[in-house]
Amino acid sequence: MWTSLPDLVGPMWLAIFIIWAISGLSVKNTVGSHSEARARVLVWIVMLAWFFLFNPKLQREIALSATFVPFGPAAVYTGCALTSSGLGFALWARFTIGRNWGGLITVQEGHKIVRSGPYSIVRHPIYSGFMLATLGTAIVFGTVGGLVSTALVMLSWGYKSRLEERYMIQQFGAEYEDYRRDVKGLIPGIW
């Protein structure tokens, strides 16, 4: 049973990407943007990290296919649980923010700060969810390349969240500062 679970990880990610693409068709018009070039670069780094995560041949070619965790039921169940939890959390956040979502650092028409659902747990739940899912997938596959992918995703989303914070403070001032005091950025109760 557990040996077939790694085969489900790719389709879970694919389903999320399809849902993301479809839901992205109904976002509100953007009325403001910040650091667009940097944000685009960070999104591309994340996409490349995910490509690398799912490309064992490339990992072998650059000598990052060594395992950091032995393949077995504990790793597979843990990794699948983290992957599905992370993807679910990101999806919950995406539906909670609704039409206010933007792929870059943007403010949409009639934008309001969302503090409900996953946004009451962390300020950047989409990033948090994708970071957790990437780590889970790296554990399922067990390669050092997966850890490199996880590090790239975490660094990119961490930096993008800081850029986004600065812009949200400019746009929403004290209201966003209050939110920052009440809710951690990426990891509940810690960061």
C-alpha cells in the first residue's frame, strides 16, 4: 500500500496547479503593484525549484540524487501527510482570499486585508502551505535535490513575503501593522 503513495504526489500537485490556473481567471483588476521584477524572478525561482524537485534525472546529473532519508513507510506516510496538508492549506488560503489574490505583489480593486480562515493563523498561508508541501514531497522522494528545492522555495517565498509586507504597510498603514502584531508571517507562533 505505502509503496504506491509516492505516485500520488505528482497528481496532487498537478491538481493544485490546475485549480490555481482556473481560479486565477476571476481575480479583480490590479490597481497597484510593487517590486514586480523581483517578484517575477522569485516566482520563477520557485517554479524551477519545483521542476527540479520532480526531475530525478536532473538531480542525478548534478550529483544531488543521494538520499537523506531512507525510503520506507515512515518517510512516505510523513511526506505524503505534509504534502497533502501543505497543499490543502494553500488551497484553503487561495479560496479564502478569493478574487483579491494576485500572483505578484499587488493590490486589487476594492482590496481588503483578509484576517479569517488561514489568514488568522499566518499572514502568508499560501507561501506557508507550499513550503510545507515542498518539504513533504522532498521527504517522499528522499533526495538531497529535494532538500535543495525546499531551501530555494523557502528562501524565495520568505523574501517575497518581506517585499509584500512592505507594500501592504504602504497601502494599509496601521491596519496592517495591527495585523502583523497579531499574526505571525509564515510559521504559526514562530516566524
